[in-house]
Amino acid sequence: MIRTLALCAAAAVAAAAHVPPAAAQSKPPAVERDATTAEFEKFRAVLEADNPAELFEANGAELWKTPRGPKNASLERCDLGLGPGVVKGAYVQLPRYFADTGKVMDAEQRIVHCMVTLQGFDAAALARQPFSNETRTPDPVAITTFVAGQSRGMKIAPPQTHPQERATYAIGREIFFYRAGGYDFSCASCHGEDGKRIRTQQLPNFTRADEAIRSYQGWPGYRMTGGVMHTLQWRLWDCFRQQRFPEPGYVSDSLTALLTYLAVNARDQVYKGPGIKR
Amino acid sequence: MTQLSRRSALKRTGALAATALAAGLLRPADALADWNKGAFESKTVADALKNLKIGAAADSKDILIRAPDIAENGAVVPVEIQSNIPGTRAIAVLIEKNPFPYVGTFDFAAGTLPFVALRVKMGETSNVRIVVATADGKFYAAVKEVKVTIGGCGG
Amino acid sequence: MADPMKIRAKLEGDVLDVRVLMAHPMETGQRKDAAGNLVPLHFIQTITAQLNGKPVFEAETSQAISRNPVFGFKVKGAKAGDKLSITWTDNKGDKRTDETTVGSG
């Protein structure tokens, strides 16, 4: 599927040299500003003032600078797109094209790449149990939380200058609208229209420039349920699972494409750093 | 086990210390079991209050409880308590519908404001009950209901 | 040893507004792990805070305090340069002490 989509996307890119912006809307979203939603927003704001995510950010900072792995090296030479070791502002400028791998990569995918190439960790081992539970937070999760925190308060700005970056956006859009699985769902089924909700949770419309930020805002997030730290790799995996789709591979290119689509749609909105989630 | 002896640490005059001890909220010095096991293992508010040796507590409008009307997730409910009752020495917190209602007690030295912020687990919609102990051995109480959409005690 | 606490102490006049975030699982003993076994009780039981060595705040707590707890309290008569120290102990006998020096607010 990815190869077919790549061919379609390549054709699309060849045809149009610029990236179509997210659907511009002339009026604000028809979002229910009901009392419950307002209460929940206040609730999360209180918790985010002293966020347990900070504990994982601190762990991640330690992991970044500690020599580890078979090569006994730190991650301080890791290039997240702004040069080796430059962490500040890197998260909001991802996904982006990397010459050394010849492909577009997202934050966690790049961090895992650095853990493998600089430190000698085994990629398959990192992919085996990549998500947090109550007793264990995998290193890439803590490191991604640290890296994300270093972009706190900055505008989302993934580059779309390289042809592969534009092609990846197009693939991401295809995936977003691709209906499949037993329920014939796509991401757009829940996140492609205004005014949708699941029980008490409002569902933002990620095709809107003013709402796409809500796909990134608060992730990585400290999830109140279980008190665990999760990144967008988990969030997207869980969405696929709930749509009854096959599970996406950890740090796979399909997720990079989706993340590119979402990040480009969220361009220029301010990212507030790791947050609190349900 | 904490090495801090609470009674000697939070210095009080002899009279206040005796009253405070009688009140039961401030734990006795050098006791091996500082932590009030009986209260913590009580399954009802009444039993917990008995174990805490809290007698009749007058309702008070001078105890301000700041907590959400609806908690999105009962695993982390932020609660802030401010006591404007003069001579407040300790604040006890109970969640009426929790399997073990007694959550804890917060003691204040003379120069510390009678204020505490904490985050609690609530299993279901319940009253949060606050009891304030004052230096003269009296007790005051206030409640606030918090609605819980997802319970936060178990798995 | 447990992970360090994050202590935020803001001076407003002579009142030190303290918020402390502790790293602790605060297991209730009711949770089942992936294998279906009950995870044993593991929670912070006592908290003490000292300003320049003088106790200012103490607490006894239960497993009903949230995982990775956050507490807030306010101490009068503080000034820049004061040393704030916070200690917790848990039911397994572990303890953790962290300190911070009060800034000028």
C-alpha cells in the first residue's frame, strides 16, 4: 500500500509544486463549548501546572547525556535536524528530511535511530515493547519527552522544502482519509469534521488549520489513566487499534507520514510542551 | 520509619501539646507507629474519625475547599484546602465513598499557613470531607462533592 | 533509590509558596499487573518539610494519594537564601530527601 501511495504522491507532487494548506475556514469551528468540556479544560490546566511529565523529562535529559549501550556513548552527537546535539527547537521542526538516511523522519523515529547508530542499541529490541505501562517507561519515551520539552512555547514548523517532505505530507493525507478495516473507518471518520465527540471527549477536526494543533498539543502526554507517559507513537497506534486496523509498526514510515500531515496542518500554532491526557 | 518525632519537631507549649495529643490528630512523640494505622484502615468515615479521636466537628464556612465539580479522571483529583479558622493546627482529608475514606492529615508549624494542596484518587462521585483541628482542641468540618467520570482506585 | 522530587518554591513577599512533585508509584494494592497478579501496596506514608532545619510542615498519607504525587503548602517568614528540605518515607522503608535554596522571588 505504501509503495502505491508513494507513486500517487510522487505524481501529485510533480503536478503541484507547492503544498496545499489545510482547509481554510472562514468561520470558527462549530465546537460545543458545553459546561463539561469547559470543566475538563480547567481540570487539565490545574494538573498541567505541576505535571508529572516533568519527572520523565528529567529522566530523558539524563538518558540523553549519559554514555550508554554497547558503544558506551551518549546521545549528545545525535542530529535531530538542527545539527548534532542541538535539542532546543528540534521537536517542532520535525518530521523532516535527513540526508544521512535519505528519508523523512519524525522525532521518536530519529531518536531510536540515534540510539541504534550512536549507542549500538538493537532496533528490534526497542520495538518489542515500545509503550509505557505502570511499571516501565521505555527509554525512547523518556528521551522523546525531554526533546519535546525543549520545544516548549515554540511554533510548530516542520519544513516542506525538500521534495520528499512534500511527498510524505501527501502520503500522510492519503492515509488520513483512507477507509479500511471492519468498520470502514479512516482517521477522518472521527477527526475530519467539526462537532464530533466520543462520550465526554470532544474530537478535534485535524483538517482545520486552527484545530490540527490539537493532534500535537499535550503529546507526549502523562496519561492520568494508569499514570503513564505516552508519545504520539502510542497515540497513533491506539487510534489504529480502535479503528480495528492492523497495528502500525513502531516508528514506521506510515506513522511518519501521518505525523507529517498533522504537523504541517498545525503549522504556526504554539506547542506548549508535554501535557496531561485522559 | 521517619526519624522525626513530630511532637518535638513542631514545638508547642505544654498546654497546647497536651490538648493536641488528646485531640489525637497530632501523633505522639517517639511512638513506633506514628502513622495512624487504625484510621487508615477504617472502612467508614465514622470509624476513621473515631480512630483519629476526632469528636463532634462543627460545620464551618471558614474552610475553603477548592476542587473540581467534575473530575475528568478520578485517578488525579486536585484538592486545595484553606482554613480561615484562627489557630488551625491540622487539616484532615477524607473521601467518603473511597474503600478507605481516610486519606491523610497535614500538620502546620506556627509560621506555616493553614493551606494544603494535594491530589487524590477517588473511586466514584463522593463528598470530600475536611476536618480542621485547632490549637484549643476543637474540630470543624466542611464537605464538597466531586463528581467522578472515570474511577481512579483500581487498575 | 527513588527519582528526585521537583521542588518549586516561589517567594511572594515573605510567604514561600511551595509545590513539590514526587516520583512514586503509590500502588493501592488493588491493581493487577499484566499477569493478573495483585501489585502490592507501595505508597508514601509520611512527608516532612524543613526550612533552615526547622520543621514547618508534616503529613501522614495513604495510598489514596495520586501516583507521582504533588503537594502544595505555604511557609511564612521565608527569605532568599533559605534552605528548604523535603523528605518522604514509604511503607517499604524507602525514603527520599531533596533540597532547594530559596531564590529572590
